[in-house]
Amino acid sequence: MQMKDNRLRHKQQQSDESRRQNRVEDQVKLTCIKCGEFACYSDDLRCIKGAHHVVVDGSFTSRFETKPMKKPVPLNNGMTIQEVLVCKKCKLDWGNLAKFEGKELPLIHTKGFLFDNAMGKRKTMKKWKEVWFQIKDYDL
Ligand SMILES: [Zn+2]
């Protein structure tokens, strides 16, 4: 006679929960935390030296505006921050525009965005260390 294992009787909700814990790399949508305007997808993010997060999607430039800073801030890796990056629609602070050897790199911080995952769950992130998805490295 065969014994039935009750533990095998999973509910759908429980399997959803375990999938979440496995940190499935879904495409995550970043939207402005204030006005809801689309910013970029997680696939368009790259990490510079484990510290800065740049958006590599070329069309991202049409979604932000920049404001000059009083004083440029040099970073320890040869980049210089010269402008503040804000949401084009509501002017919320999204990050900084860094310059490196003539290239302009839009760096964003997490607190300006809502992170929308495939299951429709929206999250706020205080730090990049908190994000559950993988971000590829960017070579300067
Ligand atoms: Zn906005």
C-alpha cells in the first residue's frame, strides 16, 4: 500500500511565494515614484565598479532633463558629476548625469523609482543592494 504525502498538496499561492524567494530574474520596469512615468527596464541597467548604476537605453535621454550643479563632483574612477538628472514630467530627482571621457552617463538612484515586476508587484528600494534582479557590469 502506498502512503500519500500531504506535503505534496501545494496551493497555487504557495508556489508563487517560493518562486519569488528564488529571485527569478524577471524583466523589471522602473517608473517614476512621483508621477508614474516610465523610465527604463532592468535589462537596460549596468553597474559601474559595483557602485554606480547607469541606464544604457538610448531612448532614456528623452525621458529626463538635467539641471546644472553649482560645483562638479569628481568621482574616484575618473567620472565627474556635473548635472542633476530629473524626471522630465514632474522634475523629481532621479540621479546624476556623469561625464567620462566625453561620454555622458545617466546614473540613477533607487529612491526615485517604483520597481514593477512581472507579477505586478510594485516595490520601492532604498538601496541598489536591495534589488532582487541581476544587473550586468558596465566597462568604462
Ligand atoms: Zn516623474
